[in-house]
Amino acid sequence: MKPFDHGGNVEQAARELGLRPRDMLDFSASINPLGIPSPVQAAVEASLPDIVHYPEVDGSGLAKALAIYHDLPAEHFLPGSGSTELIYLLPQVLKPHRALLIAPCFSEYERALLQVRAQIDIFPLNSAAEFRLDPLHLLHRLHRLEPDTDLIMLANPANPTGTGIAPDTVEEIARAVRAQAIVVVDEAFVDFCPERSVLDRLPRHSNLYVLRSFTKFYAIPGLRAGYLAGPPHGVARLGRAREPWTLSVPALAASFACLQAEDYRRRTLAEIPRWRSDLRAGLEKIGMQVFNGEANYLLTRFPESGPDAAEITLALRKQGILVRDCSNFAGLDGRCIRVAVRTPQENSRLLGRLSELSGTR
């Protein structure tokens, strides 16, 4: 099984460089640069006296709050310790025989499926087409080559490409494979482009599951909070199989507060697209190919001449700047990196270093 390889390993990098974690500039983990919302931080701090008690055994209170927030019955929701817990829980309970992954994609999908010995097939998306998903091509392949596929996993928007999928497209796939397969849509970054979500369409489908995270949008990766939404019969099965107390008291408090953070949501949706656009322009100015991401990160590719992703990643790391080398993603080569969208000042610092390293300054 492949080792863990993710962005955001700030503590280890800081130790290696003899720096404090706060002195690192992390573009490798795609976390909202506005930081934790102040009401969320206040809720976490207010919850600390209550850590002398056990949290809710199953997060049922959060499920009810999610039901109100999304205007769906609570039976559709299963809170978890980040969406990654639920990525692993799904195959443990559903026991897929053969799974199709839309790639490039988050490496934990494969790891979770390998733990139940599922056969894994890859449906690669083409960079020349900006990684857009053609549902007819996908369904043709399923019917012709892999008719025994019983699980399809995709992300919307995708990671690391940032490409969004129209909700109608997701529904088209779910309807077409209703008698054959479950469709799992990872919406960990969809809060940055909420029009892409299919969560409100769940009641129409008995084979559609959605994964959501509080981590990225609300900048609380250290608290581990997320949830799954799906058909009530499936959610009940998953709930019976999971471990108790996976969400801590502070994580639950933060989750409730995130649902109330309307001002923060409005500000994020106003700022991030502008900062993303400026960052993209800056990357293109120094000669990098930039793909059309819709979330808070951009997939970029270095020119064939000059240093590759590994060289650039290492050189930036030595300067206390982390980016995500994407050479280990299926379908990407050794010239691709992913960079988070951060504040204009931080983005400018990254662009300056990249310009120096690529020889365009």
C-alpha cells in the first residue's frame, strides 16, 4: 500500500528547517486564507470546560442541525471526524467488488478501497480538455468494459485539478447506473463553488452519496469535522457500523458555529475568486500553464524547459514555502504542482520566488 503523501505537513517541514510552524508559508494545503471564523474560534474556546464530558456518541445533534441547514430530513446525514473517516467507512460497509475512480484524484480513495480488496479501475481525464468529465464516454466505458462496477467515486470540484462538474451531469451518471452502482461524490471543496453541489438533489436518488468537509472552507483542519449525506437506508447502515465518539466536543462546537457563519461565507465567496484570478494571471506571466480551477487552489504545470516540479518544490521548501508536487497523482506528470490561493501578499511572495527559480526575473 502506498505511503501517506499529502500537503500541509507544516510541523515536519518546520522541524527540518529549524523554523516555527507559524513562520512557514503553506501553499500545499488548500485551506481558506481568511482563517478560522471568529465565532467558530469563540465556540471552540467556550466548549473547553465541557471536555470533561463525553461528546455525543453519534453526532445526532449535528445531524439535526445539518438537516435544518440543508432543508432535508436528518436521516440523510451522518457526521464524521472529517470526510476522510467517512471515505474509509463507506467501503468497509458497502463492500464494493469493483470500483471506478475518476482521476486524477485524492489518494485516500484508493487506500480505502484496497483495505476491502476491491478491484480498482481508473478513468483518466484529459489535461488537453481541462480535465472535464464526459458522462457519455464514462457510461460507454462502464457498459462496454466494466459492467460489474458497483462503485464510482469522483470529486466535485476535483482535487488537484479544481475542475467542476455540472450537477446535471452527476445526476445523469447516477440515474444511468442506478441498477448497477453507487455513486460517491466528494464535495470537500464545494463550499467555494456552491452551485456545483448535488446535495439538495439527494432525495431523487437511491444510489447517490455526498461527502462534505468543514476543514477547507472554515479553516479548521486540526479539528477534523465533516459529514456524509445519502439515502436514509444507506446512512443508517453506515451509522450502525461506525465507531462511537468520533467527533470531539470542540469539533462539534465548531461544526455548529460553522453552519451559522453567514458573513464569513459571503466574504469568502467575494474574495477568493478575485485572489484566484490574480494568482492565475501571475503564474501565467512567469510562463506556467494554469488549469481552470473553481476552488481555492490551482493546478499548474511548468514548461518543458527548465526545472521540474520536484526541483521547484524542494527549492521552495528550503525557503520555508510549501507547495504540492503532483507527480504522484494518476494522470499527471513530474511538471505539475498545486498551489493554494492565499492572501494577495502571500501570493505575491510565492510568485516572486517562482519567478526567480524559473529564471523569468
